[in-house]
Amino acid sequence: MGWFSRRPRAADPTPTKLDREATGEDLAALEAFVTSRRGVEFYLEPETTATDTTVVAIAHDGEWIRRRTGSPRAAAKLANRHAVPLYEAARTGYPARMRAWNRAHPERRAR
């Protein structure tokens, strides 16, 4: 008899649901950010059990927004349409200017 054979098994495990799916408003917010600021870069964040695929858009001065995109392909299409570089946040990390902007704007963290 194995160690784990005594543990009862769930008959029908319920899948974890995302908090919400990406919407057109999310993509519109990213587009508005790109068109109203200069030097914007996208940082792709993978889907997790809690959130859909997201993109962090970071401007030249470090100001940023995070919005859901639904899939990496949708993020890539948006980046290509606006000629914005797209990086994988897990591989590259976030730029120092984003952290500097966060320190300069502590009111943003309270949201």
C-alpha cells in the first residue's frame, strides 16, 4: 500500500476559472496608451490560473499600464500594427525606468 493511496480522490475536480476574459476595451486601452505616448514597449505576461494573458505597456518615461489581451497572438498583432517591440517579461524582466516611475508615483500603488 502506497503513501498516497489512502488519500480520497475528488470525483469531479472543478477547473479554475479566470477572473475575466480580455475585452475590446482592454485592447482599446493599450492602443490609446501607444498612440498618446512615445517610446512604448510591450512586455508579455503569460496566462496564469488567475488571469488571462496580459501585456504591460511601458512608455519612455516609465509610465505603464497592464491590460489583458486574450492570447500572445493578439498581443503580437497589436504590437505589429503599432510598430511596438514585444518582449517576454519572464525572459527579459521589466525595465528600470518602470520601477523608477513607480517610486515617483506612490499614489498609483494604492489602486
